[in-house]
Amino acid sequence: MTAGTLLRGGCVLALGQRTRNLPVGDVLVENGVIAEIGPGLRARDAEVVDASDAIVMPGFVDTHRHAGASLCRNREGSIPRLADPSDVYAATLVGLLGAVEAGITTVVDWADLPDEVAAEAALRAHADAGLRTVFVHVRTPADAADGRPLRETLSRLRQAAGPRTSLALGSILTGLGEIASIARDWEAARELGLRIHVHIEPGTPGSIAALAEMGALGEDVVIAHLADLGEADLDAIAASEASVSLAPSSEMAGGSGPPPIQALMDRGIRPGLGVGDERVAPGDMFAQVRATISLQHAVVFDRKLVGKAHLPRLMTTRDAIRHATVDGARAAGLAAVAGSLEPGMRADLIVLRTDRPNVFPVNDPIGAVVWGMDTSNLDRVYVDGRPLMRAGVLEADVPAVRRLAETSRVRVLGGTPPAVGVSGA
């Protein structure tokens, strides 16, 4: 058994503060950690992987995904709140494996589940998927109104989480009347050292500013779905150094409106990106990156067409790729672990093929990732140095996972499984 992996001769996009990008270089992984980055590294006793004709870069960080909605992929209608633990497990596992297959190595899972039994089933799926994850335990307004205990629940779920899973609190913000209750929940989470994720519902401008006035907003808060926020809310986010998560495809297709990307840029707020809801959005980060940069460019060009002066700068591909990696890791509270390639950080990385007609000739590696690549370019995925995908094939029992998903889909949504391919699964 080898002690590590040497990815040799690839274009290395480190995206770090200390390690520069290399047109041709090696990445040595030992014991789940990036040991060295540079040209001509010695293999020692590591497995050598030929990364020529490939880009080696940090895995994508998905800062907001409803993994439990995976049974409803590409289906119109509401998402049922899963209750049966076997359905929760199946939906979460297939959602997370879909993320792996898209080059995502960290997922923040918004887990809106009815009880601890269901939450523990989802946590088992997190462990089995092999990803680095943040499990966001959602506290609904109804949960708070019923007086459900929070601190004890969070403590038990943190104990049940696997070694690559962090726990966080999720709050749904539907109106100013809930501010005091939500602030109390945040106090309980902070006493346990947990981060806080906020789901903004339509019709709540001023709510984030109100939380800031109470002193509740801080750098440990991550805010998703910002389209309906006002100027005071955005100013409060910038002043507090809270993080934001944009799920542009899901938000626009789901009726939330375009995220305020330009308003964030104007305030120096660097968002993380997420898939959101796979019912109405592709499950990969390539699509989210392109939606983000395209939307910002469209805003600038619209202003230009109507003759406005002092146009904002265009988002660059360097900005966009960092939103999907470095900025996402910061939002997830994992900046010291993931999002860039630096010696001493965990080896969460992907290998993208550049020998495919959809991207060659590669004139600019970052531009190729942002504008040209898709999941067909994905060759390898590593989390903690462990391969989750090799040669474009998942290191998982995909037929067994498919059977679980189909069984749960029928139980939850009704109907019968499609005839195509099921018998062979």
C-alpha cells in the first residue's frame, strides 16, 4: 500500500495565498494532506498519477444544497419533507454522490428534517458519501414555536456526525416578528461554537439589518437567497463581515429573482456559490460559475446600452473561480482546510482533463474551467487524499445506490420506476 499520491506534470491552479499557480507542476499528497507543490517532486513511495493534459485544482465548494431534495430532481411541484429514515438516507446519499461526480468536494447540506432520527440517517449518508460536509440542522419557525429543545439536539447531532462533517444551525427568516426568537437560537448555537446559516424567504427586506442592530450578525453567519434584501441589509452584511451564498440557477429558475451580484461587488462582498434545489437547477458548479459571471456581465452591458457612465468593472474568470472555491470555503468555515491547494491543507482536489475538444486548445487554464468545462472533463476527485472518482468513474456501488433511490422515489412520490435501465441496476 502506497503512503500517498503524486499528481505529476499537471497545470496546478493552487488558488492560494502562499502557493503560486504553476503551468506545469506536481502535487504530492501524504496521509490525506498536501505535502508539497512544485516542479519535479520526488515520488518517494507514492502512487504516481500522470496529470499531464490536465488541470489540478481545489475541489469545488457548494455552499448551499438541498441534498434531501434529490429524489425530486427535474420534477415540478413542491418538495415533500422526508420523514422515513431510509428515504432520508437514500435522497441524501444520491445527492451527495451527484456532487462528487461534478467535482464538488465540500457540500453545505441544508437539512430540513422532521426529527433527530431522520437527521441521523442523513448524517450516515454524509459519512458514506466520503465528502467533506457541513450539516445544517434546520430550525423552522414551527419548531421554535413548539418549544423544541435546541441546544441538546445540536449537541447530540454533533456527536453523531462523522469526522469530515461539521454541524451548523439553519434558520428560516420569514419576517421581522421572528427576529427575537432567531437571535435566541443563534446564542445557543454560538455557545456550542457552531456557525449559522440563514435562509431568506421572500418579503423580508430589513430583517438582516434588524438582526445587525441587535448585534446578532457576525462573521459566523452565512446568508442564502439575497434577492429580496434591501440596501440596509446588504450594508449590514458588509459591515459585519458575514458571508453570503448565491445559488443563481436555482434562485432564478425557482422564482426568487436574480441574485444581487453587482450590489455585492460594489460592497466588496465575495460570495460563495451553491446548487440550491436540483428540481430546477443543474447539480454542478460549472453551471453556477457561468450563471454568476454571465449575470454580472449582463448587468454591466445593460447599463452600457442605456448610456450610463462610470460602469462597474466586469467580473473576471479569476473572481468567478474563487467564488466556487476559496470564497466558498470561507463561507463554510473551512478556509483553513479546503478551497485552495497549500502545503499542510487537506488534500481535497480534482483533476480536470484538458485533452477534450470542448476546451482545447487551452489558451488560459482558469478561463477554460470557467467558460468551457463541464462534468465530462472531470477525471479524478480526492477528499482527504482518498480517491472518490478515478478515470471519470465513481468509487461507489452506483447500482446499489440507484436501487435505493428508485425505491424511495416510488414510496415518496408514487408511480412506478421507469423501465429503462432499472432491471440492469
